[in-house]
Amino acid sequence: MAIKDITLGQYYPSESVIHRLDPRTKIIGTLVFMVSIFLVKSFTGFAVSAALLAAVIILSKIPFGYIARGLKPVIFIIIITMTMNLLMTPGEPIASFWIITITREGLERSLLLAIRLVLLIFSSSILTLATKPMSLTDGLDSLLSPLRKIGFPAHEITMMMTIAIRFIPTLMDETDKIMKAQTARGADFETGSIMQRAKSMIPLLIPLFVSAFRIAADLAMAMEARCYRGGEGRTRMNPMRFSNLDTIAWIILALYLAAVIVMRRMGL
Amino acid sequence: MRIEVKDLDHIYNAGLAYETYALKHVSLTLDRGELVCLIGHTGSGKTTLVQHLNGLLKPDKGQVLADGVDINEKSPQARALRRKIGLVFQYPEYQLFEETVFKDVCFGPKNMGLSEEECAKKANDSLKLVGMDPDEVGDKSPFALSGGQKRRVAIAGILAMDPEVLILDEPAAGLDPAGKKAILSCIKGIKEERNICILLISHNMEDVAEIADRVLVMDKGSLVLDGPPGEVFARRQALRDMGLAAPPAARFMEMVAAGGGPVSADVLTLDDAAREIIRVYGKR
């Protein structure tokens, strides 16, 4: 059934160096890389960024096709912004026909923009492809925990994210089951006008909501029975630890950031 | 209606490294008026098999014929035949969704395009058949009923479609003894009233021994045994190898016989066992 084709949580299992990094290193690293991309203003600068990203992709052992898939939903936006910049930037004309004039500045700017967007998407894709959703939320939890001092419920929020991610497959199975059961009663989810199809979702959605509430109530009961209380003083089953690998990653990141800043200063 | 399953194969994840045969060369026939029980260890392919019987899953090889017509054809005739094969899923109470019990039971017949009056008549008949009073529960919300009642309403929802073959996937799972008893007697009632073919998946050998006319045993995707309960349950060793057991009454009498008691271990139900014990010991 079509419902099985939807992939959520795009983690790509592998035993690579990148996968083994501490999630906190990966989150901060991705953020720093993204900021650096906005500091870079030249093709030489992007060559350095792209080289680092390429090295990370090769180390992560994730097939390039998987990473490129992240481009699919935004390819349209990239093309539109590229065309706008290409046509609207004033400067030295290099080609013109009819009412369209393409300038050197426009060409340069649209290419830089496209590279910037692609690098942004690739770097964020690698983060989610090479980090299990659970360790991602663990990492966020730990990174956000200083904010608890000002009353921000960091642990509670990441716990909610963890639970939501954990129950996606459960609810998918549930949907599949209910869909089959209603199909057996003659329900038709595939044909008819939009209104009819929206209406045919009712026999699917109501039992699904009921199930979701039942599962949520069971989970709350189970957590309470185990005396769960989050936040203050809670220890972890698998405490996160920085390894030598993380130290190396931090050094590379620092060197990269320094290079980007120096290049910007020198106007490269 | 007569259902014939011919050399059915079903493969999960075909073409991938972890492809598994869920069904291997399964062939069987189901006839009108039969109450057939399907047993097998968890993961033996029982649920996969019954989902083929009304076209929810398509076979990778082989055919499912209803009165000689392949039910997976695209013709309106095949579609009509598929509707005559009612499938009640495991925990069917989770499919209830309407505001009232009555409306929920009407959902199936309505999808078949019947008129309001016909739907109402079928809903009332089916509710009565599962032992519920339509006047009493008809206007209640299905979510306000007890677990066993919800399940009977869900079964009524399938019955209202007038199936000629009724398939129930573990209808008694997770119910208390009273709810279980009510479901089983309701199944027997359906068989007597409508004289349709009923296929029942069960893990409870006691129930199987009591109600089945015929028992099918599945193991690792193949149909390995097919025959009357007495015959199938006599194959103790074969059943044990598949992780199944004979009914408790039979096992008890076997233990008595093994301990030197002069009883016959050739019984299936508690009633039979009691009779046998009285026959041997009662006279003294």
C-alpha cells in the first residue's frame, strides 16, 4: 500500500567516522558550517567549503544519491531565485536578446546563490542522514540545557520530540491496519471527487485519533508507573561522551572557520 | 460459495536481500456451511493467507477462486464476489468510527449502494445475530460500549454486508472469559442461522476443538495439516514440532493414560474428557 512508501526520519545506517561523532559535535558543526556559508562571498571561498563538505560526505559512506535527494523539494526555489538574480542584476552586459539582458554580475550572483543553497541543503541532509533521530534529540537536549536556567523547558521539549519520532512507525502501522479493515467493509480511498475523497478519510481518521489517544494514555500511564520525572537530576542510560574523534572534528572545524574569516578579510 | 486457493505464493520484500516467503504453495478449498479453524505459530502466515481471500493482498503466484472466478480480476463480477467474502480483522473494535452503533453497522451495506431501508434492516438483523439489542444499543456511541460489545458490533458491521464466507482473525483475543464465551456462541449462532462458510484463526486449542468441523495447520508459510479436529490433534508430535499443542483436555487425558490410568487419550473437549472419566471411574 502507498502508505509504506512514505519515508520519515531519513537516517542512513552505517559505521562511518561521521556516524560515530557525538551528536553535539555534529549539530554545532552543521550550524557553524551553515553560518560560514553566509560569510563566504567568492568562488574560491566556496571551493574550500565544498571541499570540506565533500570530505565529510566521503567519510560518511552515504551514497551521494541519498544526499542529492534532499534537493528535490527545493529545486524549484533554487531555479526561481537563480533566474531572478540572473535577469534583474544591473551591470556589464555579456549577452542580450529581445528584452532580456544578462550581465556578468547577474551570472556571478546567481551562481553563488545556487552554490550557497545547495551547500546548505547538503550539510543539513548529512546531519539527519548520519545521526539517529534519537541521538539528535539527545544532543539537542544537552545543548539546550543551559537555557533551563531562564525557565526554558529544554528536556520536556526534546522528550516530546523523541516521543513523536518514536511513534511515527507505530501510527503508520495503525493507519495501514485501519485502512485494510475499512477497505474490507467496502470503503474506497482512491476514487471519486476531492470532496468524496475527503469524506472517505473520516472512517480512517477517527479510529486513528482514537488509537493515538489510547497509545498516548497507555504511554503516560507506563511512564508514571515507572516514576518518570524529567529534567533536574535525571541521568542517562547512554551518557554522551566526547571522544578523540570529536577533538579532531573540533580542530578541523576551527581551522576551517579561521580560513573562511581570513579569506573574507583578504577579499578572496 | 466455494473458495479454492490454488498454489498460492506470497513474498514480502520481493527482489531485496531480505525477501521472505510468507506463503509457499498453499492450496485449499472452503465450502458452504463449514466451520474451519486455522491454527499455526505466530508468523506462520495465517493473517497473510486470509488477507488474500478477499483480495486485500494480491498473490505473487497462484490464484484465489470464488465459485470458479479469479477474485483478483478487474471485472465487476470479481468485485462483487470479493464483497461476498467478509473479513473481520484482529481487534476489529479499532475500526469503529461512527457516532452511533447503528450508523457504524450501516457503513458496509451503504458502501454496497443499498437503500436506507435495506441498510437499516440488515443492520438490525446483524446486531440481533451477534446478540445485541438494536433498540437498546443502536443509538449509543460505539466508544461507550465494553470491549466485548465493541467487538460484536464490529462483527455485525461485516455481517451486515451479507457475506457468504466469513473470516475472523482471532476474534476472542484479549477478551475476558465472559466476552470470549459470548463471541464463540455468537459465531456458532451465525453458522446455524446463515449456513455460510466460516474461517476462524485461533490460538486457543480448547475453542478450536469445541467448534471446528475442520482444522487447517500452517507452519512457516505452508499448509501442513488439513482434516477433522480428531485427526489433526492426533498428530501430537507433528504439532509439538511446530510449537503447537493439543487441547488441554487431550493433554490431561494423555497424562492420566501415561500414568497408568485405564482411560483413552482420544478426547478433544472437556465434555469428552469428563464423559471418559465417568465411564472408567464413575461406576466404581
